Amino acid sequence: MMKQIAKTLILLSLLLLTSVAQALPTLLHNIKGYSINDGKLVQFDALLFEDNTVIAIGNKDKLATRAGFSISIDGQGKTLLPGLIDAHGHLLGLGNELEQINLRGVSSLEQAISMVAQYADANPKKQWLTGGGWNQVLWQDKQFPNKSDLDKINSDRPIWLSRIDGHAGWANSQALELAGITENTPDPQGGKIYRDKNGKPTGILIDTAMALIEQKIPQPSALEIESALDRAFEHLVKLGITSVHDAGISFATYKVLLKMADKNQIPIRVYAMLAGSDPNIDAMLKLGKVDHPFLKIQSVKLYSDGALGSRGAALIEPYSDDGDNSGLLFHSDKDLMSLVNKVAQYDFQINIHAIGDLGNRQVLNSFATLNEQDSIENARHRIEHAQLVALEDISRFAELNIIASMQPTHATSDMNMAEDRVGSERIKGAYAWRKMLDNNVLIAAGSDFPVELANPFHGLFSAVTRQDHNHLPKNGWYPEEKLSLEEALKAFTIDAAYAGFWEKQIGSLEPGKKADFILIDRDIFADQKELWQTKTLQTWLAGKQVF
């Protein structure tokens, strides 16, 4: 009996010591620290934090005298950065990509067909075969595939594969049949059904036409959504991403995220945009803003146009490589303005996808009208992507206080086709990061995962080099648009935090802010040649090591 009491006392003592230790200030030293504080790059060799909050950064010896007795951690000379923020990604899409057919980087139609066939054989119980990531630009003939290619694999089960940009889809005949798509089906507003010379659907659907099939796919259960989100969270934490802006969540995902937040099951900070196209958007808006330490909801994602790769981006003049096509606007000016006004009534931030120069102009015009009705100076409305902007429209971003939410890897992924699409003159306003900064436009940087890989160091590398990972082109693609590493890091940290109304808590390592930081395997400011190869060694969130 006495032995049992002794064991219990020892256990209680250990628990007490542990709780005291957790409350003590922690001094992380012997580091190469970098943070953008008050708009400038600062360097430090020690970080002092307590519980989930930064106390100070600076010199080890000076910080040690401030903390009394503290936990001491040797950073072993590693580089420390604030937790990186991805200002535009798709959590459920990423989780699904990790579980479904993944055709990212596939270099031929034949290889794509082979991979789909292998997945079909390995998953005989799946009712639908779904996935995506294909990019016909990487294939030899660069032509869209056909339903007949998928029919050879399986004509009994529907197959649906989205393009890498998420703005086109490839279906087999069974999927088209279930969706009721025939030669008599009209193109929906903002969408297109590709047809052969006889008028029959080829299996390629663009933008809003994709919904004709997607609405037939069985909706995932709440448990399946949670599983996919968990997969995405785990993936992002390992990459050094401590916060993400989820660009358009459905009502189903909204409910799951709220439940996970209530149970403290969200491991990174999520700034979620409500999907403006969701049938339950009015109900979500009426429920109001959400402000949880790890979940913030106060914005809506809308669309103006499609994507450049699938020629769905809306252009002022026709495509240079398709003279009869100017892309697609999802809404008339009047209808988009109606959506903008509805969201503004609830005091939610408005974030609108716009890629083509016409799409961006339409959005800027809508924000200008909104500004005339009710000042949007502090609303922090955003244009998501802002990929191709007419040169005369770039200055309007700052004039209207619009944030440019841009993804650096889009430039290096698209440089093999972008100029073909828009020609040598319009390309001057494409992926124009330098022109944006020179016009005092705030850039919030992200990746648009799973369209692109989520690795933030790929984005930083693209921003400062405008090269692929083989260092091509030699001096960078339109190198005059490069950012400095300090500017790029700012876009992936404090400016991304500002774009999500979180700049007072995260985005930099300053006293009173959350202790979100990462340790990486190299000093990125010393050598940027292989920046994209940077590995995250540790991820800390709210003062706790989570990876």
C-alpha cells in the first residue's frame, strides 16, 4: 500500500513539474532568425516565448536576463522564420488529391490512361472513379483528350477527372450519360461543352459546365470530409505552413470545420472563404462571422472568369492562339454587382477569382461601384490570382484598396503557354508582381494548392527567380517582374496575415504575437540558388512543436 502511495506521489510531482515547465518562458537560441517586423527585415539569434506568445527576439544573453529561469533550446545554428502563410489554397481539394487519382505531371495521354486503369483495378468497389491533375499542354499534341480514351478503361463506371487548374474536366461516356449531357444540351452561362464535328460532346467540360457532372457525384459524408481535411493539415504542417486561406468552402465543409474548431481539432490556423456559389450561402452569411483561434470566417469567394490554360479566362480581345475565343465571364456585370452587394451587406470581405484582363476589369469596376455606394477603404477586398491585368488597370488596385492575392508558381508553371495565349504585348501585364508593388499594391502570396504543389519554398523560389527548377530561362522569365526575397517573404507572412485580418496575431515574430515559427535546413538569405529545395525541420504553432 505504501509503495502504491509513493508511486502516486511521484506521479503527481512529475505532473506538477511538467505543468510548471510548460508555463516557464522558453528561450530558443543559436538560430539565424528572420522576420518582417514593421515592414522591414530583422535578424536575431534568439527567440523568447511563453506558452503560445512571443515575448521578445534578439540576442541570447540579453533575452536570458529577462526571463528568469527558462527552458533553453539549442537551435543548432538552423534558420528560423515566422510560420509561413498560404493565402490561397483548397484544403478539401488537397486532401482528396492525396486519396484519389493524381495525374499531376503526367507527360502523355497514354501514361494518363494507364494510371487511371491501374487505379480502377485497385479500387473495384468505388462507384465513381474521380481525380485530376492532368494538363494537356504537357502532352505531345497539346490537344484536349476525349471520352473515348476513358471508355477504353471502363464503360460501366463513371469517370471524372478535373484539369490541373480546376477549370476543365474530362468525362467518360457513362459520366456524360448519368449527367444527361447530349448534343442537345446547351452551354450554361460561363461554361462550355466541347463537341466534335457532329455536335456530340467530346467529354471535355469547361468551367460552369463542369457542375452538370459534379452534381451527380455522391457527396462525401462528414467523416470523409474530416478525413480529407486531416490529410491536408498533416501535409501542410510538414511543409512549414502554419496558416492557410481556404478559397471557397461548401456548406458541408463549413459545418465540419466548425465542429473541428469546437473540439480543438484544427492543427493550423484556417482563414476560410465561404463559397459564393453554394446553395446555402445566404444561411452561412446570416450565421455571421467566426473568430476562433484556429478558424476565422469573414469572407466570401466569388468568380469572374475561368483559367488561362483551358482558355476560359475572360479577355478584352480574343486569344492570340484562338482568334474566335475571348474566354468566359461567369456573370453579367449586373449579376456580379448583385452578388457583391449581397455579401457587402453582411460586412464580409469579398474575394473574387479573376484571371483574364476582362475578368479583372469587371471585378475592379464592381469594387469601384461598391466604393461609390459605401467606402471599402478598410474592407480589404481581394482579387484572387490577378494573373493578366491590363497595364492601365494595375494602378486601380491601390486606388480602390484592393489586395492582389497572387500565386508565384503560376508564373513558372504557365510560362510554357501563357504568351501563346495572350501575345507579346498583353503578357507585360501578366504575373506582374513588380508592377503591382511599384504601384503600392499589397500582394498576399499563396500556391493555389492542389492546382500547384503546396510547398511554400517553391513559391518563394518562383517569386525571386521566375525560373523552373532547372534554372530556366537563364535570367528568368520576364525577369523585370522578380521580387526580392525580403519582398517575397513579406507576401508569404505578414501581408498574407493582413489579407486575412490576422496581422495582429500572426505573420511576424513580435512581442505579443503568437509563437508560430519554423526551423529550416538552410539560410535562404545567404544562398537562393536552390531555394526550392529547402526542407522544414520543425514546425511550431502557438508555442508547441507540431512537426
